[in-house]
Amino acid sequence: MTDVQLSATDVKILNVLQKDASISNVALAEIVGMSPSPCLRRVKQLEASGMIRKTVALLDRKKAGLGVLATVQVRLQRHTEAGAEDFARAMNDLPEILSCWAMTGRQDFLLMALAQDIESFGDFVTHKLLSMPNVRDVQSSLVLKEYKNETAIPIRADTSARI
């Protein structure tokens, strides 16, 4: 990876795609002030560099029947690299887990979890998380109301990107 200065056009492309990745190349080119062919080449370069990791559809969790969103803090019994890696791999296999981060401080991991309702969340914590080897302690907090939930990251032309 090398540090590369993003051009103003790259920044415009990235900001538009973060808001609506389903936009047509023709519409994207018009917004950023390019013709379609060079615009498509720029997008492909940003994808090839890894700056654009993937394109997804963002779903409404409540409409999907997942009314409970929670943060879950996990402490492990043994603090070894292998133990942490095993736990992180196990989180990748659980569809209830949206995100998993290794943390500094009292807790070893912070998870974002989804569940249909409180009862199914309780079953998930009791029967899946707490029954895992090496899990010492789990503390969860339920989201009462969502005020901001963005996926777009701030990109500016004056910042370097590692691509």
C-alpha cells in the first residue's frame, strides 16, 4: 500500500457513490463533470485499489423483522492472540453480529448485534455468546432510539488514501 492523494474528482465520485451506489455511470459522470467512459475508468480504478471495498444494499432492519439492536461488550478469559482470533472468527459465523471490533480497555471486544425481539436476543446471549469457550463476561446495552446511523465516511481532496 502506498499513500496516494485523492483528486477532487475521486472525492466527488466517492461521496456520490457513498450516498447512492446504484446511480448509473451516466448520471454519476454528469454530477462529477466528466464524460461516462473516463468516469467508469476512475470508478474501476478506485475499486481495484481497494478504496471501494464493495457495493451493497442497505436494508431497514425493522422492516426485516429485527427490532432489537444492541451493543455487546465481551471479555475473554484468556488473553492470547489465538484466543482472540478464534473468537473473532466465530463472530464472522454468527448472522446476529453486524460488527465486531477488538478493543482497548476493560472489554476485549465490542459487538453490534441484531435480534427479532428481546427474548431472541436473550437466547442469543445465553446460548451462543456465553456458551463459547474463552468468554468470561458479556455486557449488553439495547438501543432505545436511533438518531444517526451513517455508512458514509468523510472524504476530502486534501487527505491521503492508502491504496
